[in-house]
Amino acid sequence: MIIGMMIGMVFATLFGASIASADTLEIPQIGISIELPAEISNALASNPIAEIDRTLGQALPQGSKLPDIAQNVGDQLVATVQTLITGDALEAPVHEPTSQDASLSQQWEQAVSYYEPEVIQPDESQCVDGTIKQQVACATSRTNNWYEDQGIEQESTTILLPKYALGVWPFINDGQVSVCGMMPGMGPHHCDGLTMFEENDIHELLTSDNATTSVAIHESAHGLQEAAGLNPAIATLVGPAETIYSYEQGGDCLSGAYSASLSPEEGIAAYQRVYGIGIEGEKSHGSPSERGDAFLNGYYGGTGACNMYTPDHTVFPKVSTN
Ligand SMILES: [Zn+2]
């Protein structure tokens, strides 16, 4: 039920409804209450998703804390949410079956391993260009070490999402209510102080420790933006495109600033990757040359140069590049 209501919020947010006061959504697990507009409450009352969530809601462990609450809601919900968001009916995802012969507790553990996000500890010894999980542990370590060098006090928490991880939860930043979430296929993203990678991310972005670190730094920039009172999650959900664009440019810029600490060859490779994922005419992350330019701005100007994208907020510390 709780998750159904939050998904209702995602739905409403995506379609531009504003959060006005009416009913209050209480979420005792995380100790907050949120005012919901009547149109959302009414929509939820007649929404089939609520029926599903009555069961799933009961399955949530009592006393769950974030990000534990954002877990294990199952194939049925994946399909429902994706259908809500995209309007397309989905085929049921391929499900790795739990063993029917196993004991109930073993089946539960098996199921959780498909759904439950895992916090990845920073670990330099995992920098062996290994599995996604090893690369993420390496990238987290390098991100934190570099932050320390830069005098950035914030530590980034990184979680790895297994195949079917799915969830949404409310995120309140600087008085603004938004939602954070995870679902298969979202790719690396950041929200609520969490940088999220997917185990499904066997794609062009995460090909080596260096490549994954570039992504981790970019994503962590969104965490610094949150800490400065900005809300990249809201911008991503409801726009406007120029606002998302400025935050994304800040992320690419920070990746560039980090890459200045690498060898020149590695720096060029990092530049080429950022340039290579730009899409001509794309408004939120930018074209190849726009992404490349933001990267170079940070590469040559250091972290402080990355504040130019958010002129009203100092997001990044000004560190001498000498
Ligand atoms: Zn980004």
C-alpha cells in the first residue's frame, strides 16, 4: 500500500500534477508524513496497483529503513509500474525460479538475492577490472579518496541493484517533496545520497575500473547538488530540460576534474567516453560536444569551475589546480 501510494506519486509527478495538501501519507517506517492532493488519493483508491500492494506492503519487514524499504516488490509490480510509465504492456520478465524443493527460508533468501540492493563498501583491492561489483567497489573507493583530496567532506554511498530490484520512496530535500527510485534498466543514477548501479549494467559505460569511476564521480556530483539544496530528482522527473541539463553538465564537469588526476592517456580515454555517449539534439544530458566541453571545463579548471552550471549555488569546492 505504501509503495503503491508512492508509485502513485511517481505517476502523478510524471504527468505533471503538483503536490498540494489534502490527505496525509504517513510512512512510519521512515518517520515522515507527506500531504497528498485529493486527486492522487482518489486515483489510488481505484487503482489496481493498490490491490497488489496490499499484499506486498504486508511483506515489508516491520521497521524497514531506507534503502531496505525499496526492495523485493516483484515481477508483477515491475510490469505494472513500467506499464503505467510507458503506457506499453510488458511481457513478464524472465524470472529465475526459486527452488521449490528448498525450505521456505531458503526460498526467501533466494528471492531476496534477486531483489535486494546491496551496499557496496569502498575497496581499493577490488581495482582489478573485474566484475561489475568489483568495479563498483573500486570506483567507490576512488571517488571517496579523490573527494578527500579535494576537501569534499561528503561520502558517497553506493548500492548495487540486483536483476529485479525495484522501488520508490519519498525524498524530501530543502522542503521539496520528490521521489527516488530504482527499476531494472534505469542504469546508473543518483538520488537521496545514493549512487545506484545495476548488476544488469553490462553495457558500454562500465567497461573498466576507470570507466566506472568516471560514472561514479558524475553520479556523486548529483549528491553534491542535493547537499547544496538543489533537487536533480525533481528536475529529472518533471523538468524543465534546461535545469536537468545544467545539473548533468555539472556532473560531466566533475568527471573531467577527477580525470585531471589520471595519466594523460587515461584522461583522453575518459574524455572520449563522455563525448561518445553524448547524443546530438538530446536536451537533458547534451550532445557529444556539449558533454565533452563540460568535461574539459572541469579537466582544466578543476572542481570550482563546475559551479558555472549552477550560478546560484556553490556545489563544488574551489580547489587550487596547481
Ligand atoms: Zn547525471
